[in-house]
Amino acid sequence: MALDLKKKGKTYQNLPAIIAEELRESILNGEIEAGTQMKQEEIARRFDSSLIPVREALRNLETEGLVTFYPNKGAFVSELSSERAREVFETRILIEKGALAMSIPRLTKKDFKAAAQLIEQLDRAETGKALSRLNLELHKVLYGRCGNTFLLELIKTLHYQVERYMRRYLIEHLNNDLSQEFHRRILSAAEEKNMDQACFDLEQHMRMAMTSLIDALKREEL
């Protein structure tokens, strides 16, 4: 497992979050592959850290679905099956439609401008990482006024569970022009305060991504 992790001079209290952030990005960008054992001693050495903050960081990643602990074996990067991807996406569709519906009545002109700018940036994105980051930021703007921080944290957690696969597959297999068309439809409906249309377009957008990802995963499962 090749990790390029460095202690960043932060306080000990912040160290678990720093370790989790570095490990998360390494998992999401594919540097650490699914099924890889997360050797706590090795991670601790790279951070010049004790094992305690490493364990806390790995437990945080476990709550995000990125790491799985097995008795007497340790922590491993979680794997995603096509069936699990379907379950995660169907859950995301349900809760993100709810977040969008709650947020739309409270969205401001500033929010709509920010969303439009992110859509323009998505037009120019050339990597899976950039597409994913901007897509998450766009959805955060659209859901940001829902008034439920727990719901927003849950959405982010579910996003992480499929993120590394999205970066790996969808840059090649997803029709980004169609995805962008859905983004513009959602934004237009939101500006018109048409919650039903916005939620309908959001579901179609996410089901398109779900289908593309599941098809790619099934090809590997054969």
C-alpha cells in the first residue's frame, strides 16, 4: 500500500481528522484500492503518530462506508458490488429529493448564481475527480437551505460510498452532456419554485448515473 501521507503540523486533537482526510482522498482517487488492508502501524509511521488517532480516523471512514473492520483481521478498504451500488443510489434518490424539496423555497438569488457558475465549471471539467468535486458542490448548493444538517451529513456519507467508483467509471461511461442538461433542468425548475419538476429531473439524473455505474460494476463481476 503506497501512501503519501505527511503530518501537517496540526494539533494532536486535529490529527484523526487529518489522517481521515488523507486516507479518504487516497481511497477516492484509487490510490488505495478496494480490498486493501489498512495497516495501522504503517499509517502511524507515515504520520509520525501513535495508533490512537489512526484508529479514530479509520472508524470515521467506517461510518462513511469506505472502510470495513473484520474481527481478528483489521481494517480493509470496502468493496462495492453492483447490488450495493443500487441500494446506495436508491437511498440517495429518496433522501436527496427530500432535501431538494425542502431547500427550494429558501434558495436565494445568490444560491442560484453559485449553482449556475458550478454548472459552467462542470462544462469545462476534464477529470473524474474534478467532475465529482464540482457535482458534489452543485448538489450541496441546491440542498443547502433544507435546514437539516443531519440530512446533509447523511447525503455526504452516501456520496463517499460510491465516489471512488464514480471517478473511475463515469468519466468514461457517463454522457456528461446529458448529465449537464439535467443539471440545468433542475436549476431552472428550482428557480421557478417548481419542486415537483425539480425532484423529477433529479431522480432521472441520478438513475442515469446509477445505471451507468451498475453496468460497469457488473462487467467486472462476470
